[in-house]
Amino acid sequence: MIATRDVGDYAAQRLLDLDFSGKQTRELLGERDLSMAEATTIIARGIGKPDLRYEQFPYDQVQQVLEQMGMRPTKAAGVHRDVQGDQRRCPRCAGAAFAAG
């Protein structure tokens, strides 16, 4: 995770320096990696919900819940595929995850 201010500072500096061309992707990182449980705890404190906790669910279970909530099966399967694609790009983000409270 990274603070939005840090992203803005980086983008502003690149625009001032004009040291790029075309389209580029940069991976920006915060001070250290946080587990999803740590990130949830920090966010929970910030929004005044200290009992909020992180839970990880199997992809198939998430897809089933999305369908039970009224999402079309093809759309729920698309979310499932998108999350799996994100996991391939970011292995440390493995698993379908939601904050529950």
C-alpha cells in the first residue's frame, strides 16, 4: 500500500521533469509491505470501526455469494476471473478477500 499523497508527489515530479515518453507503468510501494489483516486494522481504526476484521474466502464461495446477492452468474464469474488475474500479477495478494465487521 502507498499513501495517495506519495503517488501524487511521484506523478507531479515526473510531469515536472518530463523524463518519460509514451505510456509507462510504475509499481509504487509504501514504506513496507502490509498484510491484509494489518491494513484492515489500520483502516478500521481510521474509520472508527475497531472491530472490523479481515477474512479470506475461497473464490468459488465469493462467486456464489455474489450470485445470491443478485449478480448475474456471468458477471459473478467475470469478477472471479478478474480477481484471479490480479492474483497472477500480484502473488502476494493471493486469495479473495473482504473486510467483515
